[in-house]
Amino acid sequence: MTISTWLSYAKDKLETAGIGTARLDSQILLADMLQHDRGWIMAHLDTTITEETRTELDKQLSERTNHVPLAYIRKKTEFYGREFYIDKRVLEPRPESETMIDILKKIPDVEHNAEIIDVGTGSGALAITAKLEIPNVKVCATDIDSGCLDVAKQNATKYQVDIDFRRGDLLEPISDISDIAIITLANLPYVPEEFQINPAAMQEPHTAIFGGIDGLDLYRKLFAQAARFIHRPRFILTEAMPPQHRALTLIGARHGFRMIKADDFIQVFQGGHTQGLAYANASE
């Protein structure tokens, strides 16, 4: 079977399964398998595919027809121009989240007087990108799921960055961090429980997508935790759907944080000025 024949077969099969990116997905799967870029693939349509390669491709094609995200099949995805390993333990980083890094880089003095905390780090894409883009900052990443931390650590090793990974619930693991201005990155689950998501997203970890009835349960918890710090985090950057901004603004305000900027899916909250940091007793 030639490349041209397989691409036509794969495209038809994916289209029948309702995959809207059938042509592109077919090319990407084949390019990965043959270890060439898509340009090479399209320039060598008469090249014969071996039976061994065809067998492996058909396995991947079967996964994709069942709406397994392409990134899970490929075991990689791109974020902020860099390639990250991912698997079914973590949510695939979304392009919308890249805006959080753009905003972070514009915060005054972020290079000289801040520690960045990435809560619910997942694949580690935000934490690692923050460290690569702003090398002088300290970065800590937390997640309640040890599987997510394993993936994040693998990505950190790939990029040879020093990230302080801690297992725990949102901000709870950083109670010992002090004498710095905390900037918190929080791309937490924010999809309401009854919200209809596409079949590919249904294959991703539900705990990384859904955030309760209105989608904001974990943000309520995050701001409540942040309010217990004697000197509150300087900034909290969140991700949520634009229709959720008003409710999220009220949640932040209830705990002493003011929304100062919103850019599509990303929101910026400002808290108290931080000269030192200590975590107040939860019973206070």
C-alpha cells in the first residue's frame, strides 16, 4: 500500500467516525510513524508502506476513530512553541492557556522578586514554560494526583529545569514558603457538570475538566486558601470561560482579591502586598 492509498483510506475512515480533522490527523499519524514531516509525506505519495508500519498505523487509526485525542495517541503536544509529553493521566494543555504566560511575563519585577506557584499543574506545561521564559524566578508546582506529577517531572527533566514539585491540594503544600511575592497560576477545572463537551474531551480525565455545578468549586477553594495567608499572594491568574467572569470576580472579592484584568479565558486577580509569607492556621 502506498502513502497516497493509506491517507485516502484513513481520511475516509475518520470522516465516517465524525472526526472533523480527518485529513490532517491522517497526515500527522503517518508523519509520526515514518519519522518525517508532513511536507515529506505529501512529496512522497507513491512510497510504499510496509505491512509492519500499516499494522501499527491501523491500531492508532482505530483509537482515533473512537475519539481518543490525537495528543494521547502521539504521546505529545505543543504548548508555547515547545513539545510536552502527555498521556491519559493529564489534560492536554490548551492554546488558551498560553495567554497566562504572556500576562505573567508582563507583571512588573516578576524576574526579581517572585516565586511562581502553579496549582493543579497536570502535565507541568505552565510551570515549566514559566521557568523557561523567566529563568530567574523560583517555580513550585502542586497537584493532588501523583500520576500528574510523574508526567510533569518527566517534562521538567526533558527541559532540564528546576521545579519544586509538591503533592497536595492546591495551595496547601506551600505553607512553608516565605519571604517572597507569590504569583499563583491556576488553570483549574472550570467546566460546569452539565456542560456538553466533545467526544475527544470526554476521553480526558473528568476531574481535570469539570468543576462542580457552575464549574467554579475549585476556585472557591483556592481563594479561600489564599485568604488564609497572613500576607496574601500578590497575584492570582485564573482560567475560566468568559461567561463565568462575573461569578469568579465575586468569589475573589469575597476573599479580598480584586479582578484587575480579563483577557478572554484568563483573569488576573490582585491581592495584598506581599513582603513576607506565612500560612495562617486553618482554624483561625
